[in-house]
Amino acid sequence: MEEKEIVQKTNLLEPTLFVIISLIIFIPVMNIMGVSNFFKTLMSTAHDLLLNTVFFIMAVAVLTSAFGNILSEFGVVYLLNKLLSKLMRPLYNLPGAASLGILTTYLSDNPAILSLAQDKQFVKYFEKWQIPLLCNLGTSFGMGLIVTTFMIAQSSNMGTNLVGPVLLGNLGAVIGSIISVRIFSIYTKKYYKNSESFSGTENVNYWNATKGGYVSRLIDALLEGGKVGVDLGLSIIPGVLIISTMVMMFTNGPKDPSIGYQGLPYEGVPVLQWIGERLEFILNFLFGFKSPKLIAFPLTSLGSTGAALALVPRFIESNSITANDIAVLTSIGMTWSGYLSTHIAMMDSLKARKLASKAILSHTIAGILAGFITHLLYVLIF
């Protein structure tokens, strides 16, 4: 996809507004924290996130990508596709081949479904109005295995078994994906109402494997999958360091209020916590959040799920999160999966850029409902 650039001629309004807005946001923060403490906290927070969160997520990504590549190499994905295909039509009104998109994005990230959408052998099973739906379908499961593994790994830190809540969050994400695809399909059907469907059969009777014996294929699959995990881990570094650092600096106050700001990691001005307190009734009703500061996770996951995951250990340290919250955040994190940062580019790749706003609207509604339904299920089950 080529990047489109425009030349701004004698446009002084945009840079002027940018400077004014930046000053309005950051000067009060620097005034409260102190200029030296502000920059010290900024750098130390980013450094701590890199060492203690990014590399952990990268390790998870390497292992899960290697595991996912083994499943693809030895036909397990093909087998799962066969088993799941009968569910796709009643749930999503999509052909069985779409389940392959769910599996690939769950094992990797949102854009993984784009490679399938470029494959004529895959696309032939879809009608034209169904192709844009792959964007919302894939996004609903993007980084699913990484989110699931990361959340379960927090069990020891919280002192409770999180397998049940995390799996419930996965179920919530499935429900959210159905809602997203079904709502978006209303718009795609109208947009493509005069288009012809592609011809084809729903039988996928093969999978691609590498040459060689079982051992060499196993090793190659592990290493190639691991490389994909490294790439994914590297790709989330800017999002985690930039977005999470800024979010954390607007989430927490000084570590020790009696001393004040010391320039320590994760200090800041609790603006998001203040907003969360004003919305506490709504957040508690919809999601059952224990603390208003948890609003930072959904807001961050709009742009980057990896960055949102980086917030969880801090919530645990401050005793601000419960098993219900883990279930809800898993659901929202998987469903939204940084869709605001990827949706337009993905829709452009699917040659449906004009439907991007409808896709975003559908997915926004789906994420909120996914979290709400997960909370209700948690109350009923646990």
C-alpha cells in the first residue's frame, strides 16, 4: 500500500494549533510535577516498560508464534478449519473458510488476515460484500493468544487462578466479533448490493507444508514462527513505549504523596483516574470495574493492545484489579485490539476505504458490548 503525502502550502493554522494544544496539555503537568521530575519520569517509565514489559510480551509472542506455525505446518489449523466451518454461516453469515482468518489472527495479529484476503484461493469462497467483513473479524481476534497467555501469566502476581476469567474473556471476544461482523454486514450489503458473488466451493482440501522430514519441518516451523514473533514483538515497541508512557503519566499520582514527585517511573497527574471517577457509575454498571483508573486499559487498547497489556502489572501492584476486571479487559483487549491504528489501513488494503467509518463504528459498539456481556457472564458463573 503506497503512502499518500500532501504538500501543505502556507498553512500556519495547523502548526499553530499543534503548539497551542501541546502547551495547554503539558505545561500544567510540568508545573504540577516539576520540569525535571516530568522528564525523569518520562524516560524512566519508558525504560522500565521496555525492560519489564516489552521483552516479556516479545517472549510470549515468539513462543506463541512458533506454536502457531507448528499448528499450520502439520495441518492442525486445516483440521480446526474443517471442524469450525459449520459454525461460521449461522454465527457470522460467512463461508467456512473465514474460520481460517480467525485462527491466523488469533495466533498472530490483526493484519495477518490481509495475506489471506490477497489469496485468490481463499477469496473465491466469499461474496464481494463479505470481503470487508474480514477486517472486523480478524481484528476481533488479533493478538488473541498473546493476550490470553499474558493475562493467565498474571495469576501468580494476583494470587488467584485466572484461567477461568481469561477464557470467559475469550468467549466475550467471540460474542463481540459476531456483533461487529453482523452490524458491519448491514452496511456492506447496501454498498455492494449490485455486485456479483465469486464462484467457488466451500471445500478446502489441502494445506501448504514445507519439504523435508518431520524433524526438519518441526525445527523449521519453530524457527520461522519464532522470527515472526520477534517481528511482532519489535513492532509493538513504539506503541508500548509512547502510548503506555503517556497513559501512565495521566493515570497515577506521586508514589508517596507525603514526599511528592520524585521523578520515579509511573508517577504522573491522575487525569484519567479523575475522568474514571466521574464515569464510575457507568463503568461499574457496564464492566464492574473495581477502580476508575482501569478506564486507561480500554482507552489504550483503542490504539494498541500491546500498550494496554503493559498497564496490567501496574494495576496489580496497586491492588486496583479483580478477576472480573481481568475477564472484561481480556474481552475488550481482544475485540478492539488497537483497531483505531489499523482499521483504515486494513480497509484500504481490502479496497473498501469508503466503508472504514462504518467498520470503526461497528467495532466500537462491539467492544463495549463484549465487555458488558463478559461482566454479566462473570457475575452469573463465578
